[in-house]
Amino acid sequence: MKPKLSYTIWFSQRTGSTLLCKAIESTGVAGVPREWFNCPPDLLTNFHQKNHADLQEYLYKLGSTPNGVFAINHSFYEPHFTQLIETLRNFPACGSATIKRTAVWERVFPNHRHIFMTRRNKVRLAVSWWKAIQSTEWHVPTNEPRKPVDLSDKYSFDAINHLYNECSMREAGIQEFFTEGGITPLNIFYEDFIHNYEQTIRTILNYLELDSKSVTIAPPALAKLADTVSEEWAQRFREERQKDWPNRGW
């Protein structure tokens, strides 16, 4: 069944989007915002559907709550996004193969809203990203103990610098998509979210014009992973990245 309301949470890595989505899903009224497209862009094969009409209905079912709200959590990168758009052009809801990317997205996912999840401190973002790659510890439920991992020799300036640049380029790509469609998203900042957890979820529900007062929001489902290693790497990268700069930013 076609959703009556849909939205996308756009994000780059390590911005708290998974924590945010679990909290939103816990309300039971704002769709099921998961990374439905974190897979090869051949969606027919990935979701085992015979044709694009069946795939469209299957996706609507996966991402919707009973009240008809559909949600996606999506990280932008190329060439995956261009390939995904070409797949979505084949959906019955699209109706035309000649329209621009934003129109494709908003026709397939009707009455659409956009949320942009970001993190102000890109140094800490890049450090968190590299640390997760090295430890394979991306998310830890709050009720599970963390496994000890030796990261004493895993610091890499080049790797963190690459991720620092990559997250900026990914966010630039998201912004170009917004600009193309004249979209003004609701901006959610990681730093604000972790300090105002419940209020952030209610702000999103208000933005979606859903009941924000009577819903119950589950406590944070994931534990904080930043630790002394994170801080050591952030400070080391900060110093190395600005070495010999006459004017420093941090």
C-alpha cells in the first residue's frame, strides 16, 4: 500500500543515525527507518522480487508502520546512488524516466520529508570511523559488555585524513541533492542529539506532523563508544593535521 507520508534520514558515517533510528522506531508511529538500500543497487535480486511493481510494494511494507508512515535511513555515496536512482526510475510510482533525481525519490516515496543527520566535529567523526573499522565495533547494545580490543598500533594519520575528507565529500553530495530539488531539510546534529535525546525525537515527530506528546520513546539502545583511545587519536590527528600552519583552527 502506498504510504501517506514518507521521509529519509540522510547521513554520513558515525553521526549517530543508527541510535536515532532505533529511537524513532521505538515510537511505533514514524515508520521503520533502516538502511534499506545498504545493498547492491540490483534491488530485485537483493529483495528476491520478480518485478519492480512487486519490489515497490515490498519496500513500502518493510519500511512502514501501520499508520502509513514510511522511512529510510540512507548514506550517500557514488556510484551507488546514481545506480539506485536508475533502479527507482523503473518503479510504477515514478511514472517517468526523464525527471531529475529528487523528483524520482519523491515520487517513489510520496509526501516526502528530508532529515539531514550530521556531526559538527569532523575530526571526531573521522576518528570514530577509523576506530570502528579497526575494532569492527560499530554498535554495542547498552545491555552488552564491550569486548576488549588492542588498538595500540592502529592509529593512522593517512586513514583518518582520508575519512575526514570522505565524510565532507559525502555531505557535499547530499547538499547538492538538496540544492537540485530546492529542499530545506530538518538538520539534526549529533552533538545536540546526544545531549537532548528525547527532545530530538519529539522535534522530528513534530516536523513529520505526528503525535509527539503521547508516544513513549525507548531509552538509548546503543552504548557510547568514544573512550580514551578516541580522545588520544583526535588530539594527535589535530596536531598532525595542522602542523606548521600559521593560523590554527583547533
